[in-house]
Amino acid sequence: MLLGINATRAYQLIDQPQLIRTDQIFPKEFPPCPNSPYASGYDWLFIYERQIAAFLEKWLKPYRWELIGQRGIICEALSNAFFHAHAKDPGKLILLRVLLGKAGIMVEIEDSGRGFPVSRVVESFMNNRRYFSSAGNGFRLMAENTNFGVFYSPAGTIFYLLHLFSGDLTEMTA
């Protein structure tokens, strides 16, 4: 679900967050993966998303297929960073951080692109208007998920995925 909060509020919600993982992802550093079902150039994503899913399993095992795979939220966020922000440049850095608190867990995915107009896109999406000039299915998938909350930095360069162990995110929707 699309949340109307910022990172500071999310840190408060997960209660005493501790950084438990930081990954610097350079797609060009991943080996080819002949059994990847993804489009050419996305082998790295097939490999990496399974690594991060294995790491998150302790907290998010019931939601594995909501996070990875061709319709997974983490897959979509990483793919968006690679495709939209980095124009498929495999040498550009994607940074992933995982924070764990007493009440929840959060994944942050940061790209080095120029960002996108978050408030305009959210408003257009909420009003059922065209919100991206191309694609946008991943954004809809993320916004409609009820087990995870998503939001972006104001500049549109950081994606946040929030899960509260209590499961109650409904009061924070955008």
C-alpha cells in the first residue's frame, strides 16, 4: 500500500531501527545466469533477489513471493532503479539497506538517477490518471499490496518498503 509518510516516521514506527545489512549492487559484477527467466541484461536481478529473499526469510518468509519474482515488490524496485534511473547501465550503483526494529523491518533501495516527481505521480495514481509516460505496472503492484507499505524520498531516488510485525499500516496511507 502506498504510504503518506517519510523515512523519519518509518524509523519511529519500526521502533529502534538497527541497520542489519547494506549491499552495494553493481549489476555488471554478477555472472551470467542461463536459467534466469528475466529479459536479457537482468540476470543480476534474478541472482540478487534470491540472495536478499534468503536473508529476509527470518522475518518475512510468508511473503517471499510478494517480494521476489516477476511480480515481486523488491524485484520491481530494483528493476525500476536499473531501468528507469540508470537507463540499464550495469556499472551504476544501486544501494540496498535493511533496517530491523522491535516493531518492523524496512528495506531501502537507493539509485543514483535524477529521480521522478513523486507527489505528481502519487496524485495522478490516486486519481486514476495516467501517472507514467511508460509502464507503471510495478508502481500499481506496490501500491495495491496490503502486507507492505511503500513510499519514496521526496526526490524520488530512494524507495522504501515497510513491514510492521503487527501488520497495521492502514492509517498511514497516502
